[in-house]
Amino acid sequence: MDYHFDWSVIARNAGKLTDALLLGLGLAVVSLLIGSVIGLLAAYARVSGKAWLSAPVWAYVEFIRCTPLLLLIFFLYFGLPEFDVTFLDKTQSFVLSLSLYAGAYMCEVFRAGLASIPKQYVEAAKAIGLRPWQRQAYVILPVMFRITLPSIGNNLISLFKDTSLAAAIAVPELTFTARQINANTFRVMEVWLTVSALYLASAYLIAMMLRLLERRYASIR
């Protein structure tokens, strides 16, 4: 093997890689937050018992789950301008794509969480005279959050890894930045090994933080 490692390229580009990593983490968190709002509204529509609400949501969830994320990214970034929708830049377009993608999966997570809430919790809330919005705010949503917290954490890690697809539309996250450094330095092994380590370390750190959060909040008391 004639390849000689030169890790100085990583030191010279450490700032770029750090900024790109932070951007990827930010994209994942923002997309999860937006996707959670979409997913929560969609979950309530699914369990509403009203076909005119649940049917469109079912179609949305099935469409997203059966469509590659990369195709959705291309459609929103390259397709929407064909219909004169040009107010989104590449980063915003990617966040919208990832949020819609996350929303479909979060819908199923929240729907399962709502179905898992013990009936006695709701009955007890009614017995003490809580109004419907109070039951949602003080009983149903907190309990559902505790039930679904592990799944929410898994989705966050998955979304963080999916941010690598943003490189396809030149969003300067970690994978795109790595490709730029490769093109300028031709140090393929050093760059991709470093990027792989950054993804691995970041995902593991997120998982550890979520485990601590689960230990504190995930159980129903």
C-alpha cells in the first residue's frame, strides 16, 4: 500500500469541519422540532375518528414513508421553482424536506403514544373537573411525551445522519464540506475517516444525552 497519511489536512480544515458539523446538528434539531409539530397535529387528526381529517393524513404518511428522502429534497429544491415558488433558499428547502419527512414518522410515534395512554389517567382528569384543553395540556401530552421519548430520540439521531443528503443540493454541512476538502487536497482517507468519526461521535453523544433524559422523564409516575 503506497498511500501515506497526512493528517495535517484535518488540522488546517478543523474550523470548516466544526462549522459544518454544527450546521448539520442544527438542521436536525430544527427539522425535528418542526416535524414534531406537524406530527402532533397529524396524530390528532388520525385519532379524531373523522375520515375527512384522517384520510389526507394517512395519504401524507404513506407517501412520505414510501418515497426516498433524496427524491423529496430534489422535488422541493428543483421542482417548486418550476411553479414559481422561489422564496426558499437551499438550506430552507432542505429543512422543509426534512421536516415533512420527520413529520410523517413523528405522526406514527405520537399516534402510538396517544393510544398507549392508560385510560385511568384521562378518567381521573375528568373526575377532578379538568376541561378538555386542560386534560390535553396537563395529562395527555406530558404522559405521551414520556412514552414516546425514546422514539423521539431515535428519530433525532436518524435525522442527524440524514443531513448528509443536504450535500446533494450544496448545503454546506459535513458531507458537502468533506467533498470540498477532498477536491482541494485529494486526501480522501484522512477526510472521510475524520468525517465518519465525527458522525459516530456526535450520534453517540446524542444517544447518551437522550438516555439521561429518558431516565429522568420517560417513566410514567
